[in-house]
Amino acid sequence: MRAHHGPTLSLRYLLILLTAIGLLPLAALGAWSVHLATEYHQSEQERALLDLARALSSAVDAELDGTVATLASMARTPALDAGDVRAFYSIARDQALAQQEWLGVILADGTGRMLFRTTAPFDAPAQPIADPFSLHLALALRRPVIGHVARGRGGRPAVPVRYPVSDAAGHPYVLTAVVRPDRIMRVVERQRVPDGSMITVLDSDGTLVARSHGQEDVGAVPGPTLARLTRLNGPEGVGPTVTTEGDGLTTAYTRLSRYGWTVAVGAPPAGWARGAAQGFIWYAAGIALSLALSIGLASVLARRIVRRIAALEAGAAALGAGADLAVPHSRIREIDAMGAALRAAGAHRAAHEQERGRLMDTLAQALATREEALEQARRAGRAKDEFLAVLGHELRNPLAPIAGALDLMDLRNDEGSRRERGIMRRQVAHLKHLVDDLLDVSRIASGKLRIDLGPVDIAAIARHAVAALPDQPIRLQAPDALWVDGDEHRLAQVLGNLLSNAARFGSTDTRVVLDGADGAARVVVNDNGIGMQAGLAERIFEPFYQAPQPLGHHSGLGLGLAIVRRIVELHGGRASAHSDGPGMGSRFEICLPLGTPAAAPPPPVVHADTRPLRVLVVDDNEDAATLTAAVLRQLGHDVRTAHTALAALDVQAAWPPDAAILDIGLPDLDGYALAAAVRRAARRPLRLAALTGYGRQAGVAAHSPHDAAAFDLHLTKPASVDDLRRALGAAEADDPAGRSGAPSA
């Protein structure tokens, strides 16, 4: 057991700490409760302030309504209705004198020109209208409008109350009462508010009309904090403000007046803040007293527990020494249970040791079983690989004579069987593709798939792949050259699999696009086939998975796309698929790192017409050997066949060939041993080609590099006519007699 080097704590300290921790949630809950009570009190005060502001706003509206009602009564006089302005002047002057808060009455026509003012004789020159905006607004809206407060030439503040009227002839007028804000001030003074509170009334322009303190500021703008509060918080709101005297207030305001005026009521926040502080002080005192009592009780309890634990320590020491236990009983149930456990521990110790031994034996048996299972799995894997290799060989052996017979018929150019030959050749190619995919996926699963990297023009590969499928509707968009570091054969296999997949799933317009950007070559294959459902874009790259296909079109093993992804990943790239849904086609994208272009190849050597060669064909499958020989004879060569290695050596001794095509899997010697023997017995340069049914370079991987070098070329069954021509290519390029020349590697 690892030793503990940290500080140790006494039980008394731990109990006191536990008590404090237990009180901590209670203290936090109490503090939160006091905080909530404070917030509730604050919200209630804010609500009360807002209710008072609304009530004051209604009172201010009532005062303004009274002035509007007086103007409405004046507007109904017969003199004004008849358009007799001079007669109406006397009525307006008497009414202005009767209203204590009115400074005068003004009448303006529909153009805004002053007709008279009661503070001057009727014939006095017209003066410019103060606050012309509110006058024109009353004319436009045809309803009462309250203008902006301002100070006149005498320094007295006043508010224009404008009332639009018309005479019997329809001529528009605006009747204006110039009212001192004293009436509004009396409404403010009648309110009972806490000490230090502030009531402010603003007109629709935000100018001060009345204020419970500092009435001399009428006509000025309010403090910046109040102006900001009313500007940013909509028609009503509550927030902190600072008066022009520097006092902090919590202010509620409303702008719901019919005339657009604002009424604000502010109160000092000291009342609820003081109550909150007192609540916190009393609560902290209660918590401190509870903590002191808990510490005292924890100290007494700790002493009792420590004495009982000391007795348990002595008992544990005795158990370790194998002595008798003497653990006294305790009134603390848990400590008494620990003593009983110590007494029972001695009795169980021997039983536990026996059980431990049995467990160790069982573990050893389990490990042995696991190793055996792993070995069986490895044997099964090897057996699977061997089975697939033999399966590929046995499937290719019958394919070879079939393909050879088709090649022979093509060379004879029998027009009567052209259609049947095309059908048979497509099916043979399909079966060969299935065998290749089956072996490739086995190599992928076992990690044996290898690639030979080199400069490759993927644009050229794409053009060849499209040209190889003349019966498919394929459009290609590619640059002249697009170089990557890759395996030319494997990349051609990738493009072939993608194009075959598009054709299999109903594409009638396949488009292949190549481009290079950001250090990567991109190959995109778009088709208009049956598409796929959401969620299948990743599964289609799984081995043996097949997406739903049209009725009657089930083909393949579901390996082509799995092979595509693995080959691309071995090249350091990535493969992805996408479809907008069933019936919307599919899109496959391949990204590979860009590479360096290859050096320009030397110009091809032009050879003269060649003469027939002596060719030895060695294959234990007699049909395959016979048809391969027939194809070569049709090409104009002299051919002998042998079905065993010994028979081949006998033929060589009696009839020295210029080239030999050897099967790898012979009954007496394998093809590599036969190749070495044929090389030793040859009296002149000899071209050797390997023909195997085990798949691409399968035989090479099973032998040393020296054995692999015994052949100039490796072919996979079934070999096409072009493959056979390549197998004899170096021999045909020798001297004009066709009988000499060094073999090419």
C-alpha cells in the first residue's frame, strides 16, 4: 500500500469542520432569503413609485384637459363662428383675465399668422408665433396640442395650449392659451412622498415643466441620468438616477399621457438598504452563536470517540500479530461493529487465503485458454488466406481457356458469332473482376495490400479508363496532365471501380472532373443513377455492403468501393460519397496529394517487322495451354506445349525456344524452380513470362527477390491477347532474324 505523506487531522478538527460545513448551506440559504426579501421590498417600492407616477400623469392630464375644455367653450362663441375676430378679441381678453394661470390668449389663422394677442391691443402689430411647430401640428391633426414650455420676454415660463377651430365659413383658426405651469406645480405640491423624494414633470420635448424642488429650473433640460432613463426604457420604466443636486434616487417614470408628457417620481434607496443591512447583521449573529455551540458539542463527542478508537487500534495490532483480540464493547454502534469485524477478520483470514489460491489457479487456466483461442484465430486467418488464394487460382484456371477461346475467335474474326463473343467476354471480365476484388479485400483485411509509388499522370489514367468503356455515356473534364505519387495500376483500378459502380446503379450520364488545388488532386465522379438514402454515404465503403439496387440488376460482391477507399488511403488521400437522395444520383470524390511530374521518357525505338518466334507454353491445365498456343499460332508464332516441368525441359532440349510462358503452379516443380532451370539450360537469350492464377504478384510475394527476378514479366490468368504480346515483346524486338537479344527485366 502506498504510504500517505500528507498532513494528518485530528478527529476533533474533522468534526468541527463537518459542523461548519453543515452550517454553511444554512447560512447561504439564510443570506439568500434576506437577499430575496430585500429585492422584494425594493420591487414593491419601485411598483409604488410607478403607480404614483401614473396617478400624477393622470392628474396632469386632467389639468391640461381643463384648459382644453375652457378653450373649447370659447371656440363656440357666436362671434368666432361668424368670423368676427374683433368681437371675439374682447371675449378672449375677458376670459384671459378671468383665468389666474393664463398669461393671455392668442388667435392665429390657418396659415399660422397671428391675428391678435390679448396682452396687446387688437390693432397691435403681429408678433412671431412662439413654438410654431405645435401650432402647425394642431392645424394638421385638427385636435388639441400642448406645446413646449418656454420663458417669455419677461422671464416667466409658460406652456401654449392650442385648440383648432373653424368658423361657419370653414376658415381654420388655432386658439392658444398661454398658461403658466403653476397649476401643474400645485398638483406636484399636493403629493405626499418620503423625505428626499423628487417629482418631475416634462413636456413632450423633454423640457422641465414642474419640479418638487428647484422650480426655477423650469424650461431647462432634466439631469442626464433622468434623460437617459426615459430615452432607453420605453414608455414606462424604473431605474437609478442622480438629481442636479447630486442626490442618488430610484426613479419611476411614465410617458403614457395623452399629450406625450412625462411624469417621474424618485425616492432615495436608503430605506430598504438600511433594512437589508440590519437583517444581515442579525442573521450573522445567529449563525455565529450556532457555530460556537456546535464546536463545543463536537469537542465532547470527539473525546469519547477517540478513546474507543484507541481500543480498536490495539485490537488491529493484535490481529496483525496473530494474537487474541480483546476489543471492548462500545455504546457507539459503528465502533462496536468495527470491533466485531476485527474479531471475525481473524476467523475469515485463513478462508480468504484458500480462496485466493483457487482464484490464482483459475486465472492461470483462463490465460491459457485465451492464448489457445488466439492461436486458433491466427490459424483460422491463415486458413482463410490460403483458401482465398486457392479459390482465386481454381476460378482463374477455367477462365483462362475460356478467355483464350474468345481471343482465338476474335483473331479469326468470325462475323457470325460476334454478338455471342461480346456477351461471353463481358461475363468473363465480370467474373475476373469479382475474383480480383475478393482477393484484394482479403489482402486489405490482413494488411498485405501493397502499392508501388512513383510519378503518375492521373489525367492520362482517367482518359484511358473512360476510353476503355466506350459503351458507357461518360463525359471527362481533365487538364492535360495532373501528376501524383502513386501506383498506376491501383489508381486505374480505383477509377475503373467508380465508373463500373455508376453503370451498375443506372447512370445514363456520368461525368468525371479532375482538378488540382491547395496541394491536392481531386477526382469527382458524378452520375445520375438511383442515388442513395441519407446515412448510406459511409456504409457503402464497408466490405460486402451493397446498397439497394433496381430489380434484376443485383451484381457484384459489394467490394469495389471498399477497395477504392483502402487504395486511396494507402496513397495518403481520402474518398467520400454524397447523394441528395433516392433518384438524385451520386457523387464520389477522391483527393490525393499532388506529386512531381516524371522525367520525359526517351523516344520510342522503331523496330522493323518481326519474324515468328519459337514459344514454349507450360501449363498443367491442358485446355488453357492448348488455347494459349492456338492464340499464339494465330499471331504467327511457332508454339510447343508442355504440362509438367520435366516435359518442358525435354522440349527445351530438343527444340530451344525464344520465349517461354510458364505457369507458377505445376504438379512437379513450381514455376520459379522451372524458370531457373530453363535459364541454366538456355543456349541463347530467353524471354520468360510467369502466368499464375493466384492473383496480382501473388507468387512474387511468396518467394525471394532472386526468384522473382527469374521472370521478365508476371501475368495473371486469364491473359488477354495484349498480355501475350507484352510477354513476347522483348523477344520480338531482338535482331532481325528474331533469334537473339538479351532478356529484358
